[in-house]
Amino acid sequence: MTFRSVHCMTAIVAALACVPVLGAATSVEPAAGRLKAFVDPLDAPAETAVSPGTRPMTAVASAGSRLVGVGQRGVIVVSDDHGHSWRQVPSPVQSDLTAVAFPTPSEGWAVGHDGVILHTSNGGMNWSKQLDGRISNERFVAYYRSAAARGDTSAAPYQKQEENNAKGGASLPYLDVWFDNAEHGYAVGSFGSFAVTNDGGRTWQPGLEHVDNPDFLNLNAIRGIGGEVYIAGERGTVFRLDRASGQFKRLQTGYAGSFFGIVGNEKRLFAFGLRGTVYQSADQGATWQKADTGTDSTLNGATVLGDGRIVICGSRAMLLVADPVSGAFQRVSTDTPMLFAGIAADGADRVALGGSSGMSIEAIGARR
């Protein structure tokens, strides 16, 4: 496998805690000074955190009126009072979590390192593991091996890629997750990782063949926008789902760097990433123009406010607010100085943010 940077989120997770992203680590017993035996983060529930709302968080989503944040070491927090207070809920893993999504107020999914996919059916209060890298490594290789044995000549490169992904064990992360309803959804990640479910995650299948991604570039984000589904990735790649064929087809953006997210509405798309880069499209990705954001801060997450405005969060405690029609940006200063990694709308003019200092709420101000 050719080495590439897996994703900005991996660097973000490491930066949030200023330690390598390694999952559960061997530690020293205070009394005897003996090393504890290594415990796989997939086999250990998240430890109870002191002041969980201040733990490094990488993503946040709305589950109806509830806010749900996920972060390092499998920690999951919820707030039922618009972010004034946060409490930790049980999580079955200590793997770092990178993304969370709720297609309904009750049904939600979180994904992360070690190929983990978690599910909740009660608005984020309880979580169970649906998939991890140990399971998918075996099943996904077998899936394409079986297809090749049936005479599918196109299966060989996908089988090889799944075998390559499995060489490092259950370590590769899913970087984003999105569901268009409580049954059908996708998880995307490093080295082209792509999993799809049609039964609410009871079964997950690989889907490398569904993306026009022969180089197996990192897939960093997936979102439904204006009735379409888009994937954003490295080397300036954006893919749009062609529903007739079930294929994610590559769009030409003209950008060579990495996109870490995509957001928008039926009129305008915003793909964003390194060094404050934003590319806009007003024709569902057919053509793109670079936007003037006035910042070189790496942009990590985005949301749509209740009034339609687009808000993108940056790594230097900075928010960009875009008019949903004109696409013009306004920079908004925040009250909380931290690296922002994830964001979710909390009404028409407020956002919940997850980052290096935990969770925070910021007022954007009414639309002018």
C-alpha cells in the first residue's frame, strides 16, 4: 500500500489531545508500577471522563432537540439544554470517533478508527457496535473473492484493495457517515473505504465498485445536499451519486488539494479543506469557482442553520458564514479559543461546536 496522509481528521484527533492516535494504550499501575496488559480499544468500553463536556471532541450532530458529540477514546456526550450542560453516555469502544449522524431524532450512527460503526436507536443514549475493522477485513475480502470466483472480472482490483487495507489490522478509520433514512446509509474513509447498508446497519457490505475512485483516494466526507448525495476527498475530488446507476461519479473541481467536507443547499455547494480553501458550485457540481474566504485556517466541518445560512468551522477558533444564495462569506469571531473540528446547527442562529477544549455553543446572530 502506498503511503498517503490518511485524513486531516487523524491529525486533528492527535492535535486535540497532543498525543498519538493509538486507541487504548498500555499504562502503568500507580501502586505496583507494573504494566497493564494491552486491551484492544474495540474490546473495552469508553472510560468515565471527568467533566466530559471538556474532553476533546471531533464531531457533533443534532438528534431532534438533543445534541450529541463524539470524540477521542470513544467518549460520547449529550446535551438536552442546548449545550448549557453535557453528560457522558456509555460507549462500547475506546476507539477514537470521527463522525456522527442522525437521519431521525432516534436513529443515529457514529464511526471512527479501527473501522468502527456504532448505532443508537434512542437518540444517542445507548450505543451498540455494528461493525469493526476485524469483522470487515474478513468479510469485505471474502465478498470480492466470492465475486471473482463467480466470474466477475471487475472484482480483482477491489479484492486487492481490501486485502491491502486489511494488512494493518483493524486500524483504518471511517471518516464520515451519512444516512438518507433509517435504513439506507454509507460510511466512507481512508484509502477509498466505502461501506453501505440497506437495513439500518444490521448488515454492511463493501462498495468500492460504486465510486469512480480507481486510485482509492481517501474519502473524507459524505452528505446529502439538495436531493443529491456527494462525497468529498483528497486531490480535490468530489463525487455525486447517479441514482439511476447507483454510481458515485467524479466531478471536476480544478483543485489539487484535499477537501475535508462538503455542505450546501439545492442552489449552491461549498467544498472546503486545507488552508481556508473553499470551492463553490451553483450547478450541482458541473462547474466550480474558488471562493475568497480571507483565511488560511484549515476548514474542518460545516452545517446549515435553520435560516439557511452555511457555517464552516476552522482550526483557529474561526467561523465562516456564507449567504446561501450569493455565496458571499462573513467571518465571525468566537468566544471560545480552540481548534474546531465539528459543528452542528442548534436553531436559526446558534451552532454547537466540538474541538480541542470539548463542546461549546456559539451565537451567530440573526440573518441580516
